[in-house]
Amino acid sequence: MTSGTLEHANLSVTQIDRAAGLLQELLGWHIRWRGDHHLGGETAHVGSDDCYVSLYSREDVAGDYEKGQPLNHLGLRVDDLDAAEKVVTAHGLEPFSQGQYEPGPRSFYFFDWDGIEWEIVSYE
């Protein structure tokens, strides 16, 4: 049997700078790479040394995604949930379903400007 970890997720967004700025402020990440995409448009890899989110955009990316088609949400782990919620709110986004679930992490959710749902969790 092998073992593994999530290396990256690739999401289409309407504004790379806006999405990248949120991830940088929320998680302390940086832009690992940015450039033209071979299918047109632009891509930015925003993350840490271990993982990243690939943000893709071009003129025909409309956003307005519906929950669960096909992505239900993307979960991100933070050290300070309260500080993370302040960052999300400062970006004009609305956290919801704040709570704690068994077996333990506290979390909240939010939809970004494109309708992508994110879950922010902390095991603090």
C-alpha cells in the first residue's frame, strides 16, 4: 500500500488577483508561479512549499457556480479560526455554519465571489 497527500487543487475563478489575495492573507501562502495557460487565459499557483491551489481564469470563466456541481467545498486548515474569520469578513465575504463537530475541529464555511464554497477548520 502507498500513502499520499493532496498536492494541489485547480479552480477556475473570475479574478485571479482577488482569489490569490484572499488565500495569501488567510493562510500566509505566496504565489509559487504565475503565467499564461496553454489553453488561453492565465494561471497562478498560490500555496506553501508543500501544497497549493491553482487558480485559472480567462474571459469565458463566468463564476456563479452551484454548490455540489461537482465540488461541495474545499477545506483549509488554519491555526487561528477567529483570525481567519476576520480575514474572510474583511474581504466582504460572509461566514456561516460556525461550529464544532465530532470528533473535534471547529470550523466555518463561506462562499467566495464565484460561488465556490470553502470550509475553514482548526484543531486548536
